[in-house]
Amino acid sequence: MKQNTSKIVSPQKSELAHKYFTNLKQLVKQQSVLFLDTGRILKVIRDEKYYEHLDYESWTAFLGDNQIGIGQSTAYAYIGIYEEFVMKYGFSFEILSEVPWYKLQYILPSVRRSKDITEVKEYFDKAKSLSRSDLAIEVNEKVEEGVVTTKLVKAFYHDKCKKYRLQGFSPEDVCKCKD
């Protein structure tokens, strides 16, 4: 029988693992700066209609070019993040690069509804520190499922009683519908 040695870590493999991990974190941060800069450039091209000077009939045609290949919703997400966080609230690329763009996109609707920079910074800090699912619960975004609007909640399983505890509402708030 072959012995499982996958959990035995040599100093060389440990060193390589840390090296690759450090490299990966740097690349992810660079990628974050690139998407912010992409949002900036897309905004200028869209707002100034520079795509017309490049012989594109429309903004959509420009985005769909094989050399660009950015979906319209992605372009608007990049632009929206740039406009809101950089232009409106003055966040630097360096600070924003600490949070993956998909999380910034996720909190963008909440940021747009925010009353002031303090509230925006709270959302940013949540995006920086929470997992995607915890962030969804925290910002309390509603998800459409047919005609029912739902709220994401966090459930905790209790080993002793073998039941779930739901965080964020009382038992009276639980729907008893079968459909």
C-alpha cells in the first residue's frame, strides 16, 4: 500500500509555496490596478465619443471589437467603480487594489445610495475583510427570485441540538409556505 506523503512538507517546497503565494498576491493587486485604469480609459473613450474617431459606429461596436472584447456590463462595472470610488470619493488606485473588483462591483449599489464618505468607507472595509457570502449578507442586497424578494441570511448549525440558528431575524419572520 502506497503511503500518503502529500502532507509531508519539505523546507524547499514550503519556501516555493510562499514564493508563489507572494507572487500571486502581487499579480492580483496589479490586476486590480489594471481594471481601475481600464475603467478610467473606457470612461474617457465613452464620454468623449473617441470610438467614433476610431471608425466605430457605436460604443457597443467598439466594446465588441475582437481587440477589445469587453462585455458592455463589464465595461459599465469598471467605469462605475472608477467614477464612484476614484472620482466621487477620492480613493486611490493603491487603496482600491486591496479589494477584488467583483467585491467593489458588489457594494457599488450600496455606495451609490450612501449619504457620506463615512458610510462609503464602511462598505469598503466590509468588502476588504469579508468573504463574498458574508459581504452579501452584510450589505443586505435583495435578490429577485421570480416574484419573491429574498434577503440573504447566515445560518449556524449547532452540533449539540442538531438544529440551525438563523442570524438576522426572529422565528416569527420565517415563511411557512410550501411553494
